[in-house]
Amino acid sequence: MPAASDDRFSTWCAACDWNVDPAGPVGMRKREARELARQERLFGRTAVNGPDTSPPSAAMYGALALATAVNLITAALVATGAWLLITGTRPQQVLGAIELLAALMLFPRPGKPPKHTVDRATAPALHAIVQRIGAELGTRPPDLLAFDTRYGARWVAVGLRRRRVLVLGLPLWETLTTDQRLALLVRELAHAADEGRPRARWVRSALDSLAGWESLLRPDPERPGQALGVRHSFADGRQSSNIAHVGEMIARPLLGLLAQGAHLLHAQLRRLSSHIADQTYRADRTAARITTAASAESLLQALLLQEPAVFALERLSRRGDGDLWEMLRAYLASVPEAERARRLRLSELRGDASGSGHPPTCLRIRYVRTLPRTEPTVAVTEAEARTVDLELAPTRSSIARECRQRP
């Protein structure tokens, strides 16, 4: 029987999955189905043995072999380039310089700090909470905290020193409770600490190199006004221009093919990297241990509401009155249980994270539910929570204006 109707959301039947996905049929492509089945197997192993006892697998060995090949190619490029530059003839030195330049471009480019950063002077209470979490985890806290308009969280590295910046999506942050915010911070710091493991660093280095190859080889899009044909160029007597144009016609597809190859290798390495799932489960377990399992689970439940939250933010931003974040909180609080259940069921059927290497949110919720209920080791008082809100008031106003100024 269909769930209770709410005009804002789809009506569906929990018994037969009718209309659980109004955008399309429940069926998946074979590749997506295989990925979801693989994640189910990983979850079964994790639920029994925990995320710290990953047995050697063909996927793991394949990921390490592919990462080793990519990293060795990059190292060989640096070594041969330096050798030719030092010992070679003039043409060989030119080739060596090109190799070193190409290798340099493979390294991640230093990014700029996000627009809405909050340092320790701006938000001392928030940084003190993050410092306590880092001390509990035994890991270094981020160098900077920042906020943006996304519904999620991510890490970026900025500057030549590759300073670590934890970027929190303000639409997510503003709709979470204090305990959920704490769970979010713990999970992100735990995940960053896990990235420091040797195997993860080795695979991450290969992924960065492949991303660099793709960026280096990807041809620029066609520029307007430069689509002269061969016959037209000869008719105008511009043979040299025509030769360059023909060379570009030959090189562009070749570079595109090589860039596509780098893209496919990048995707394959991500699929083979089953350690990503282990990292995610370990981060969720750490969040449940340091906060509570209930807080970690409610955070994951909130992540299932990303699509309605983004839609509501776009719609509410067009209104010129009221507090944008208060209205967004009120909207998500009014989402009925039937819609929350539909989002969870859709995650079970499709695997909302399939293809990224991360486990679907539904499996992460099932895993957290198996964890023991313990007392939190880090807590945030009501006074601290109010202080953090006061510290972030300018950021809230700035990002709200940014959302409302979007076309």
C-alpha cells in the first residue's frame, strides 16, 4: 500500500517498491549491479571481521600492481629527464628538459585557499573542538577550516606547502545537530588520518599522476574562428598555416585518445582500490566510538537527504526574505518519514555511492547499527555550540548572499 502522501515528495509503496525511483526504473546496468554486489560482499566481510582485517584479494594486488606501474613510469620520466639534461647532447638535453617539465606538471598543482576560510583567530572555539578530536585520534588537525555551498565535506591541499584544509559544506553543517556536527568532524579527521597509511599513499600518488596525465594530454576545446579547412588555407596561400592546421588535426585525436586512456586507468584504479571501503567503515566506526553510534547513524541519515536539501536551497535562495539557513533547517525537519525511508530504500536498490569506491550509505548505516553503544570520549557543551555559531555568523551571512546572487 502506498505510503502517506505529501505533495512535496513522491508517493511510493514500501511493500512492492512501486515508484521508489520516479526518475527511472529500478533496474541497473550490469556494471553498476556488479559494483553493488561487490560492496555487499565487502560489507559482509566487514560486519563479521571488522574493517581492519582486509584479506589479500585480487583487487588489492591489482590496485598495487597498477599503482606501482604508474609510479615507476613517473619516476623513470624524472630519472631519464635528469640524466639526459646532465649528460646528453644538445638535442638530448632539450628532450630531458621536456621530460622534466612533463613530470613536474604531473604533480598536483598548488590550489588556492577556499574563499570562506576560518582560522584560529576567527573561530577559536571551533578550532579548539577540532584540536581535541585530533588529540583523541592522535593525528594532526587541519591547517585551515573553510566552508562552502556544498552539502558535504571534503579535503583540499593549498599552496606550495600543501597545507591541509577541511572544507565543510555550510548547507549540511547548518542542518545538523551539535552531536551530528561532532560526528562529521570526527569522521573527516579519521578519514584523513587513514589516508596517511603507506598503501593508501602509494595508490593516491598513482591516482594523482593519472589525473595529471589526463589534464596534460587532454586537447583544448575547439576555439571559435579557427576552423579553416585545408582547401581554404591553400587558396589563401598560407601553406605554413595549413601545415600547422593539419598537424593539429592529427595530434588532437591522438592526444584525446591518450587522455582517455589515462582517464580509464584512473577509473580502473579507483575500482580496484577496495581499501577505500575499509577507510570509510573505519572512519564511521571512529565517529561512533568518539561520539556515539546514534550520532554517527543520524549523520548518515542526514546525508541521504542531499538531493532534497540542494533543491530546497536553490528554491529558498530565490526568496529575498528570512534567514536562509533557518528556512532550510525547517524544510529538512519537515521531511516525512516516508520520504526518508524511500531515500534509504533507493540507496539499497541502486547503491548511491557505487562507482566511487565508497560503500553505499545504506551499508554504512547497517554497519554503524552493529557497533556497540559506548559513552562519548569527546563532547561539545551547549555553551561551546553557541560560541561556534556566533563565530560563524559572518560566514553564514556571506555564503547566504552568495547563494542568493546565483543566476
